[in-house]
Amino acid sequence: MKRICNEITAKYAVVQAAYWMGSCIISSYAGVYLLGEGFTNTEIGLLIGLVGAVSTVMQPWVGGIVDRSERITLRSVSWWFGILMALLSAVLILFGNKIVVVIVYSVLRTLLQVALPLVSAMGMESINRGNKLNFGLARGMGSIAYAVLTSITGFATAVFSSHVLTYEMLITCILFVVGIQLFPREQDLSHEPEAMQEVAAPGKAFFGRYPKFFFLLVGWTLVFTSYGLINNFLFQIMESKGGDSSSMGIALAISALSEVPTMFLFVELVGRLKSGVWMKLSSVFFMLKVLGILVFSSIVGIYVVHALQMLGYALFAVASVYYVNCLMEDRDKVTGQAYMTMTTTMGAVIGSTVGGVIIDVWGIEMMLIFATVIAVVGMVIVFPTTEKNI
């Protein structure tokens, strides 16, 4: 049994590693890639914001379809997303026209963002079926893969050019398809006719079943607006502190590696305190990270601040998945994961749209002040809206 459990965790770790390597290239290096293609900061912000807006709508919609369907599986949808992302990456390699980049990159990033709650739900579904899958360990392997790739990519773009990113996009998307193919096929969870009817209109009926959840989403959306401002414009931030794409890669690697201990040990952590407690704590460290980036003026200081990812995003990434899985009924679990993931994309919409304009008009420092204020407000909302016993 132990060998089988380790095998399931290992296969899921491949899925997580491939997904987060794709996220590294497609999302975290968006600024580097799009600047290299001739886009301005304002154009980058608007493009990322538009993609986030579409993803925000699609995430709960796709989650609702999977929740109420007896034929469509998490695994099959994720596999087809991976195939489409690989094809779109190949198009970016072959065609460098700016209009093509806008259309193809937008669809590629949308698919990547919509896939995240599906990947998370795949792991939790396996756990709910009784498999001893270590979600935190698998997710931590995703962070290690992200850290390794971002370090390599930071130096590669500095030595060569941003065009290397399109080849990395293709490779990571192919790895994602392979990972999904390796993951065991499982029969869909059954759905009662009454549940299917209720999930078909998830908005009012869904939030009626979980009254605090809507306000929790608002709080996390604000926190991730701040987080999006930092991540989407990290290259510009590093340049303002005297760095370049190489130092940006180091900062991202530090963030990703600092996540690993928290994720590896989360099964132990959630055994000591409820997942809701860890979510509250993570909101505090999200705020401290952006405050530190505002305060520190040296590259070394920025590196140190990125280590706070250990108790910020690392806690949220795992605790939020456990929290939703415990809070939601079976008929709502995928939709719930989609709504929680939606906070990251909605935050990216607001942050990237506003951030590019703020940088072009008032500069980096004003953007960081705005990000800090938004993080504080979000943290204040998260505390009372998180259920105490979950």
C-alpha cells in the first residue's frame, strides 16, 4: 500500500511540477516576454488584465460543468487544455507578429489560469476517494521545479533574449500533457439530480450555502491584487532597484524554494491547527512581503523579502485547497476551488490593469505604496470572514 501511495503522489507531483514550470514562463516572465515583443507597461497591464477578466469568468463556469457532469472528468479537461497550450506555444515560435502574439498569448495564458483549480481538484478528489496522496509534498515539488526553471530562465534571457521563452513554453506544456497522461484514470464522483439542478446556477444558490465565502473571496481578491502588482511587474521593480532579468530570476527562485518546507510539512501543520488559521496567517505575510519590497532599496533586501513567501503564498496555496475541500459539499468542491483560484486571477486583472498605468504615470514607488495599502485592506477582510473551525 505504501508503494502505491508513493506512486500516486509521485505522479501527481509530475502534474504539479509541469504546471508550475508553465506558470513560471507564461505568467511570471510575462513582463520580460511582452517587453521583448515591443509592448509598453500600460499595454502589458491591459493585456494581462483582459486575460484575467476572461479567466475569472471561465474558472467557475468550467468548474461548474465538471461538478455537474457525469462524463467530463477533471483529468480529460486538463489533458485537452495541455494539448491546446502546446499548440499555441508552437504558434508563438513560428509567428512573431504583434497581433498574433496578443491573440495567441492571451488564449494561452487564459487556459493556464483556468487549469489551476482543475489541477488542485484532481489531487483533492484522489484524497477524498481514500488515496493517501500527499498534496503538500506534490505541490512542493511544483515549487522546486518552478525555482529551478526560473533561475535558468533568468540567466538565459539575460544572455540570449526573450525569444527563448517561447521554446520553454512549448516544452513545459508538453510535460504537462505527459503528467496528466501518467495520472491514474478515476471514475467521476456521482451527482444526484437535485445537486445537478442547484449547481447549474452556482452564483446565488452556491453562495447561499456558504454565506461568508463571498466576502472571503473579496478579501483574497484584494490581497492578490497586491500580489499581482508585484509579480506582473517584478522585472520593472528589479530594474528600479538596480537589477535585471537575472536578479529577477534569483528573486523568483528564492520565493519558490522558500515555499517548499511549508508545503512538504503542511500535513503536519494542518494536524495541529485548522486550515483557516493558516489562511489568516498567510494574509499577514502577503502584506509584509509587499511592504518589505516598498521599504528596501537594495537587491539583497528584495531577495530577503522574497523568502517571506514561506509563510505567505506557500501557506495559502495548500491551506486554501484544504479549506475549500472541508467547507464545500461534494457537489460544490470543484466550483469552490475555481472560485478560490478566481481570486488570484481577479487580483491580476485589477493589479495589472491599474499597475501599468500607475508605473507609466507616477512611477514604481507609487505602485508599491498602492499595493501595500490594498494588501492591508484585504488582510483585514480575510480575518473575520474565514470560518474558525475549518
